[in-house]
Amino acid sequence: MSLFLADVLVLVHLLFVVFVMGGGFLLARWPKLVWLHLPAAAWGAAIEFAGGICPLTPLENHLRALGGGSVYSGDFVARYLLPVLYPENLTVPLQQILGGVVVAVNGVAYVLAYRAWRRRMQRPAQSAGRSSS
């Protein structure tokens, strides 16, 4: 059961990383999601800039150890994501670059969301102006 929970935690961790990186692009459609996404993106960037390890990683390792599985060193990004993108081990400078990528991608997403919100707010004002003429 512990190994199953560790696998579920990996899936949750992956979904969190995807949300941190891409969730900002959902804001144009669902603006209230900003209250969930902004802290998630801030956490994702902060943990990378600090060169830290997400608390989910030790919990996953603990569950794997309880289930008799093997634990891994490094963090989730180093174990599951970077081997796909980069063949080398995760270093603090590389984490800081990834933190910059989180900030840049989400900066673009938030600008696009802001523009969509602004266009949406202008439409009712334009419609009201036409009906009163």
C-alpha cells in the first residue's frame, strides 16, 4: 500500500508542477483561479531559486521505504523531469534557471490573462455606449 501511495504522490507532484508551469494560461478563462495559482507558482519559483527540495519528495521516499521500495536522491524535478530534458544531475544554478523559467512562463501567462480580462471588461462598456445612442 505504501508503494501505491508513493506512486499516487508522484502523480500529484507531477500535476502540481504542470499547474505551476501552465496554470497561468487558464486564468484568461477562469480568473478566480489566480488565488490558487499565484501561491503555487510563487512556491514553485521560490523552491527552485532557493535550491531546495519540495516536501513531497521526502514524503514519497518515506512511503517507498515503508513499502520496501528504493528511495532516490535529489528532488522530484531531478528524478522525473530533468532526465527527460537534461542528462546531467540537478544543480543549484540549474534550479535557479528553472526558477527563472517558472517566473518567465507565468509572466507571459499573466500578461495574456490580464489582456483577456481587460477586453472582457471593455465589451460591456462598449455595448452600453451603443445602446444609449
